[in-house]
Amino acid sequence: MLDIANIQAATRLIDPVFLKSPLASAAALDAELGCMLLAKNETANPIGSFKGRGAELFAATALRPGETIVCASAGNFGQGLAHAAARRGHACTVFAATTANPVKIDAMRRLGAEVRLEGIDFDAAKQAARRYAAEHDLRFVEDGAEPAIAEGAGTMALELLGVADFDAVVVPLGNGALLEGIGAVFRQRAPATEIIAVVAENAPAMKLSLEAGEAIETSTASTIADGIAVRVPISSRLAELRRCCDSVVSVSEAQIFDAMRLIHRHLHLVVEPAGAVGVAAILAHPHRFAGRRIATVLCGGNISQELREQLHALD
């Protein structure tokens, strides 16, 4: 399991703009959900997501001076790595799917990344990125596989536990860095807290894999929650991820959108689908959370224009 000392030390290396993010809550939202919710708002930073924490730590500790890096991203990790690389003088190439969110693609380019669009989804783009890095003898950075990226994410858990004790923490599950970082801290600092990971029903590969104890690929990962649309799990991290959670739940597309709507209405935040799945899990399993103090992470706010318009239309 990740070393808490490394996570504590990470706060000295991560750009402070990504740290001490605010907690959001509202009595009206608690009344609708039937629980007491504190939500870590990771949308109000230069890249609009939590990914800056892990990318910063990775760039600060794992790269040689001037080393060029290559990664694949649905958009948020690519923004984080581009931001961290630019601060430290590294060239960064990001591979994204041809279907990736244009808002995220534009943001990665603004932050200085070279963005190449290949493949029909994130995992196809990752294959292309891995090939490109091997062909050009460049450093391939895989989100979810590098310990420093998970350790950076773990700083959120330290901040949460500095505020309150929780009955449960609900964590969006994509490649796994967020779950590994937060789960490791809660396991070691608050072992009584239930840790629940959340996937989209339409992208169940991580849930299937953790429950089976082996990597199970799916043919598609067709969900509005692009940040957790994993089709091919990272097999080397599955055992550790299983230690970092008590269970994995899935949520429907309708529940994800309902969660986005509630967050917008009561917390006045525009959260991308992957960032809303913690709240969606409460909507999907209300009796499981009733009357409990719950933490979750609103892990990103980089939303497509189409979804933004749909949210505003419901005001």
C-alpha cells in the first residue's frame, strides 16, 4: 500500500494551486440524498480537475531534466501532465481518442501539449501512445500505473480527514490512481470508514475485474462519463486497488445526469459526468447511505458544451 509519508511529503512538491481545495455542502442536497455529504470540489484550479496533484508529483520526482513524455488521456490527465511538464521544461505529447471531448482537447493544447487524435476510445489511444513512445524512445506515462500519480491523489484524503470523520467515502473509479491514493490514506488513517468505488454501468471493466480478481476487458465503454470510461484495466494494479476499497458499485447514465443536475442546483457547480458519480451512487443506493456522513470527490468540471447547455436548460 502507498506510503503515507510519501503522500504527506507530496504537499511540498505539488503546485499549491491544486491543494486545499474547498468542500461543498448544502442542507437542501442532504435532504434530497438522505445523508450528510461533504464533496471535495476539484474543479476550481487551472485545469479544472484533481489530475494536477498526481501529475505535479510525478513530474517533480520521476523525470530526468528535459525528458520528453508521452501519455494517453481522455483529457484531464493530459491537462495535468501538460501543465506540470511546461512548468519544468518537458515536452509533452498526449494521445486522445478521435471521439474525445473537444473542450478537453483544446485545453490540453493551450497548456502546451502536442495532441494527437488516434483510436475510437481512450484505450485505443493508449495503445497508439505506447507504440509512439517505443518507436521514438520516449518516456510513456500511464495514468494509474505510476505510484507518484496515486500519491498525489492521496493528498485529497489527508485534506478530507483534516476536516471530519466519515462513515463512508465514495470514489470515482477509472484507471485507479484516485481510488488507490484516497483508499490507501483512509485504510491507514481511518480504517473504520467504508470505501466505495463507482463505475458507470456502461463501462464496467474495472468493477468486473476487481470482483473477479483478474483483468477483464470489455468490447466498449460507452458512457457520458468519459473520465472513467475504461475498457482495458491495468492488470498490475488490480490487487492493490482491491485492498483500497470495500466494494464497487455501478451507476446508470440517467443517475449520472441526475447527480450532475443536483450538484448544479444545490452546490452551484458544473461538474463533468465522472465527477458526479459519487453522488450518483447515493441516488442509486439510498438505503446504503441513509443518515451517514459521506465524503466524495467532484473530480472534474471539464464538461462538453452540449451537456452544459442541457444542465442550464433545467434551471
